[in-house]
Amino acid sequence: MQTVDLAPGHRISRVIKGGWQLAGGHGAIDHVQSIADMVAFAEAGITTFDCADIYTGVEALIGEFRASYRNSHGAEALEAIKVHTKFVPDLGNLATITRADVAAAIDRSLSRLGMEQLNLVQFHWWDYEVNRQVEVATWLADLRQAGKIANIGGTNFDTTQTQRILAADVPLVSMQVQYSLIDDRPGRDMLALAKAQGFQFLCYGSVGGGLFSERWLGAKEPVEPWENRSLVKYKLIVDEFGGWALFQELLQCLSGIAKRHGSDIASIASRAVLARDQVAAVIVGARNRDHLARNLAIPDIPLTAQDFAQINAVLARAHPVPGDVYSLERDRSGRHGAVMKYNLNKEGH
């Protein structure tokens, strides 16, 4: 597994195991099996795990994994395991949140994960109209100075707000963004800022919630009733991108490339994102180890200039998804924003 330094002393695998599918609402979770799966990922070289305070039960589950891994592999091996969590205050609390609230949330994550210092805290803010995001970000920076946080990142901030946070001397090392062959929003103004300021992208959505797969190649356009929120979320991006027919052309292109490399559509889609500037890693939403071998292979798929030319020929006919990073999703009255959930801490406790 390829690795990259996100910050001094913070080396990550270029494929990150996402934890969202282990959260409440995705079906029953077998604790023993989930921990065994995490051990399998770590032993195979995927040593970085993504979670959040709002992913119900996931921080505690990773904490159990860390304890188990230390017992079986030793403290030195555990040092190579990096956990990326998030601080996501509920929408309803943004106007009243205090410095003590932030400190309590970080302490809660430390306790759940069984850590003395969080490797990376990724900060998210639902509503820019409640204009306290820079203030709260500086409180995270203070907790970093106090030793409770090693590194700070952002999640789904747009370019303007990222600039404001950086200008307040909050040392962002990363921005977690939705970035895929059908969603190029981070590759515009945010990319220029990332290059200028030296932070890197951690990318989710590179497989479009499962739409980048053989299952959807040649399939009819999905319609209501939707299987899950993720499907409608990414289908809306397909609509912005240029529609189902153009997406099918992209899947056909990726299928041909995958066959040449003995791979699959999802892996090729993720590998193409990994090749983009400032991309440190892609996050795979692996509920278990069923696709571990494929996940491991992603960074080393030897895509050629011809492969990229074929992909780019399809993308040249696409419509850029409008707006900056996450701007569509922030409009709670719009189609994209209506899919989101905003008060998950409250729901999870």
C-alpha cells in the first residue's frame, strides 16, 4: 500500500477505510467481526481509518479495535494506525456553542477512541449564516496547542471559508471533499488554494455511492423509491454532470479500461481520482473485508496516458457541477440539501 505524509509524523495509507457504513442506521453491526475486519485492513497495509463524532458507535468501535491491535501487535505497530475523526456540531447548536462545548466534544472522542491525542480532527460547519465557524476553528487550534489534537483538517468547507480559517492561523493540513469523475468542484478554486497553502485532499464519493460499478453498467436510470439516501445523493450529481446517458458512456469507458487492467469500474474510478493534484487519499466505504484485495490494488493500477485520454474525452462533454465545494448540499431548501441530516449528535445520544 502506498503511503503519503499528510503532516510531519502523520503518514497515511493512500486508501482509507471509511467508517460511515458502520454507523447506526446501516443495519446490525457484529462488533467482533467488525474489529476482525479492521485488523485485516491494518495488516494488509490500509492503516488509516476515517470516522466522526456523529457516526453513532463508530469511534467506540475503532477504540475497541485499537485496544485489540495493541494487544496483538504491540504499541509500536499501533503507532502506524492513524484515526481521522471529525468534529461536527449539530446545526441547532451553532449559535450557542461554547469553548467548553468544543473541549467536551474532543474529550469525548478521545475517550471513545482510547487515545491521549487525536491524530486528525476534521471540522465541519453546517451553516455559514451562523458566522462563528472561524471562531470555533480557533478553539480547535487552541486544543491542538494544548496537546489534545495533533492535526486539524476541514470537511466540506468552500474556498472562501477555508481561506478565512487559514487566515486566522488555524493550521489546516487537509480538506475532506467529495471528489470524483462526475464531481469536479474541488478541482477549481479549492485546488488553487490547496497548492498555495500546502494542504491536501482526502476524498470521499469517488465511487459515487456505488453507482460506479458493473451493477449499473447498462442499467435503467434509477427512479423513486430510492434504495437509500446515498443513491439519491449521487444520482443528483449524475444529473448535474450531464445525465444518465452520458454517465453510461463513462461507465462503458471505465469498464473497458478495467478489463485491460484486470480490475473493476469502482477501482478505476478511484485510481483516477488518486492521480489528481493534491489528492492524498481516497476513502472507501468498506463495511467489511469483502473487497479488501480490490481496495489494496487501487493505488498501483498502472493507468496509461491512453486510459486518461479516453476518460477525459467523455468528461469533456460533461457539465461542471455548479458551485464551490459542498455549496449545493448547503442549500437546505434545494434538492441536494434536502437529502442531508443535520443534527446527528442529538439523534445519536
